[in-house]
Amino acid sequence: MILLSAIVAIIFVLSNNGVEGYSSYVPPSACATLTPAHRVLGQTSTPPYELLVDKQTYGVGEQITVTIQRTGTETFQGFYIQARPVGQNQPVGTFIALNDNNTLVVDCAPDTQNAVGHKKIVDIVEKTIVSVIWTAPNVTAGDIQFRATVLQNFATFWVDSLSSPVISDPTATQGPTNVPIATESTTPSSSTVGPVVDEDPLGISTEGCGVTKGCYGVPEGCSPPNCDYLATWVTDATGENVIVEVTGKSDGFVAIGFSRDTTMADDDMYECVRHPDGNIELFSSYSTGHTRPTREATNSGVSNVEVAYSNGLLSCRFHRAVRQTARAGAGADQYFDLGNSSYHIFLAVGPTQVQSDGTVLINRHTSRAYSAQPVDVTSISLVAAAGVPLFVKLHAGFMISAWMFTVSIGAVLARFYKPMWPNSTWCGVKVWFAVHRAVMTLTVLMAVAAFVLIFVFKEWTFVTGLNNTIHAVMGIIVTSLGVIQPFMALCRPGPDAPNRVVFNWFHWGFGTVARIMAIIVMFLGLGFPFLGLPAAATYVMAAWVVWQALSEVILEQVTNLKCCGQNKENAKASPDHDEIEMENKKGASANDLDPEPKTSNPPGSAFKSAFLAIYLLILTGFAAAMFTFIALL
């Protein structure tokens, strides 16, 4: 069975290191991110391709031909296209592939045929042009944008480029339009709302950071447009206002908050929100962290608002009064005095939701970051981002300890080392069982601790996204199987009981299924983008799986060799063959646990003892490497 787990693990390694982007299908993860799983970053330069649409307007059920073609001499190997309402993340309409040999229509739940991409890059086809037909839905979707990812090759690609909006207007004239990829922008506006026009955006940058203004960017050291989010601040000439700039990769919202702690609750918050029609609005809000922020009707303390949207970057600049006695209709403590205190800075991006009355509200953030230390925004400083939250690190560390380290030791001892050290006991039972019981108990305790930690961190809410959901659901199953094992062991029948064999199979089966599923869960966790784990972590995990499988194969062969004095048939007849013990039944007097004094070591024990030392040394090295990766997050 461990061989099966090794095969499964290798498949996951391959799928997480580029096979997704080069298989015979477009990966489900691309539905949300439009990003291939190639473990390399997308390009930030202008794409050498253009997006052509044959209509500037559309009506219900109408068709638009969408074409990607090169602008120079560069060919491309892969592509991915969606149509989304402006300011929203759910693809709409359906696609028809014009070339079935190279193009595949994709289902992005909950709808079908609402995305299209390359079909098979394993058989590489260099493209200069590709066309698809998009059909509008039967109900109005508002103004839409076509969003494209183009792959020149495995390591060079441009992600989530945007076309200019295609207007929902069935009475408008139709005509072919060549739309360069990623040309949409908005003009800076001095009000809280700005229209979409093709002019220069705000131009928020890291120039002068730490010298003329304070800055906080993620990832650290980034410069737009390569920042996931960036905030800058500086006091104005009067000293009465802080000029705040915030920008992030989002077509929904980007927000900045000032918080007394790192729990994202009880925060003074400012939402930069993009409407479906392309207009952008800034809201002054108060966040409890458990519900949508409460918006302050008059935006008191906020002035000189400028907004922009360009190339997938949503930006707002505004003046925030250093001091304000109270917000209208809210307590004075909900408007933080920036002059007398320091606060943690929160940055977040995410989607929006349009209410029936047309109000655009923010949904739960898709990613966030916060400063490691409180910040005085009336001074100039470079702020370091907090690393991966401690609860997430502890969750990963406990799960690695449980399912990579302790459970491996317990399984190997139970399966291959029962005859060893026959004249020695620990805590009144044979050595193998004492160690097995201890490490399996640790496994369950660490798995439960990791389970609780991540749910506390996520505030008992469930995750979204396919990989996240699979990781969470399988993690719950693995933890449940682990918790069941010790209770099952407490009900273990005596050695000669007729149903002992049934117990052995259930105990072994639950443990084996848990181990295999845990391997899959760990590989999924390594691929989460927000962790930023290097590809080396995946390779270390894969190497461990191979080593574990190889070790068990070697020990199995040694056990079966007649030269080692093992009688396979007698071993199989034993009620304890292949049993993975968790706990001795209370009051039981089991011969397989009690020592047999003056019994000589079985043949081959010298080899097994030496191999166990080598096995533990290498296993410890793999675990230490994984702990190092986690600690450096």
C-alpha cells in the first residue's frame, strides 16, 4: 500500500510542477486565477500579442469572435480566455472552439463552457493566431471584459491581461475592433467616484520609500505592477492630514486598515471599490472582522480622493485627517487618532457583490497582509510585512511532524520489528509496542492540535477554491481516521478471539488510508501560493515518499528471506500479522506484548538494527528540511 501512496504522491508532484499547464486540459485552478501551475512568475512587460474582438457592443444571446494573435514575430503555445462582467470574477457566457484539435472549452463551476484554452501542449503547436466564438448569456450580464492568459512557452507567459470593456447595448452598431491587450485604465478623479477612460493612472510607485514617504509593499521589495498590494503614506504640508496611497491586483476591491492588533478586527478601514460599470469609489468604514465593514455615510475625515484602474491594478489616493473627534453615527473610538498612536497596517484585496439596489459591497478578502509591527504613519518608514501567520506555521509543522515523521516510525516498527529485542521491555511491554504506542499517540495529538489551530485561524469559516476545498475536506477525513484509531485499539479483542482478524484488518486499513490521504493533503498544502514555499519543498516531500516506500520494500524483502529465519506461513497465521497497534487493551494479557525472557534475537536482527538507524537518520533529515522551509516563511 505504501507503494500506492508513493505513486499517488509522485503524480501530485508532477501535477503541481507544470503538468497542469501542459496536460490535455486546462486546470480547474485557472478558473479563478487564470494562472498556469508552472512554478514561475508571469511576465510584467507588455505582451507581444493582441486581443481582437469583432464588436464593441453586444446584446443578449449575441455572438462575438475573439482572437489572439501575435503583434511581432513571437509565436505562442498556449492560451486561456474568459469573459467576465466588469468588476466581477465569475465568467459569463459560453465559448465555441473554432479549432477542435488545439482548443478546449472549459467548465468553470457553477456554469459550463464559460472558458476556453489550449488543448494539448504535450504535442507542442506553435501558434500565430487563434480564434474562438463567445455567446452572450440569455440574461444581461452588463459590460464585459475578455481576460486572457497567453503562454509563449512553459516559462514565459502573461497572466490575466484585460481587454477594454465591451458595452452591453443591443441597439448599438457593430464593427470590428482591434483591442491591444491590457489597455484599460481610469483617470485620476478628485471625487470619490471616477469614470473609466483611457488616460494615465495615478502612478503610485515605490520611489522615495523610506526617504520622502513611508511604504509597505507585498512581496517585500516589490515595485508596481509587481506588487500584490502597496501602501504609501506621508503627511501634508500642514501636518493635519496623511496622504495615503493604496494599490493592489484586483478588479473588485483593495482596502487598507489601521488596527491595534493583528486579528483584523476593530479596525479603521478604507475600501477602494470598483463598480461593475468601471467607476471607482472610496468608502471610510469600521470593521469588526466578523461581518462586512460598516460604512460611514459622510466619509468624514477623508478628502482629495483620486482613483484609478489600469492593467489589473486598482488604486486610490486620499487625504485622511490625522485626528477626528468621531465619525457620524459612530463612536469616537472607531476613528483612530493617527497622531498619538501606532497601528498595524492591513492590506486586503477581494471580489465585490452588487446588491439589488445597486450598492456594491465587498466580499471576504481573497488575500491579505499585515505589518509585523505597529506603524506611526505620521513618520517616514519602510515597513516589513509579517510572515505567514504563526497559526498557519504551527498547523503545517504539526501536520508534517505527525504524518511525515511519527506515523512513519510507528508503522515501520509495528510491521517489521515485532520480533526484535525479545528480552527487553519498556513500561512493561515489548520495546516495539512501547515506541509504537508513544509515537501514534503523538500523531493523534499533533493532528488534532493542527486541526484546531487552522480552524481558529480561519475563524471557523470554510475555504473557497478547488484545491483549498480538497485540502480541507481530506484533512478533516485524515484527522477523523487518526482520532478513531486509539478508540478502536481500546476495543481490541484478545489474541485468540475469533474476531481478532477483523479488528486487525480494520485497524490496518484505517491507518493505511489515513497515511495515503495525508500524503495527498500535504502535497496540496505545499502548492498554496500564499505560503510562497519554494519548489524545493515539494521535491523534498517527494524524496521522502520514495525513501519511505523503498525502506518498507527493503524490510519486507528481508523479512521474507529464509536466511533471516522468518517463516512466512507461520507469520501469516499469527493473529497479529501486519497489525498496527495503537493501544493495549486494558486488563489484557497479550502474549504478543509481554516479553519472553531468555529468547535469542532472531536472525537478521543486526541488519534490521543497522537499517533502522539509517532509516531514522534520513527520515529526521527530511523532516528537518521541511521544518526549515516552514520556519523561513
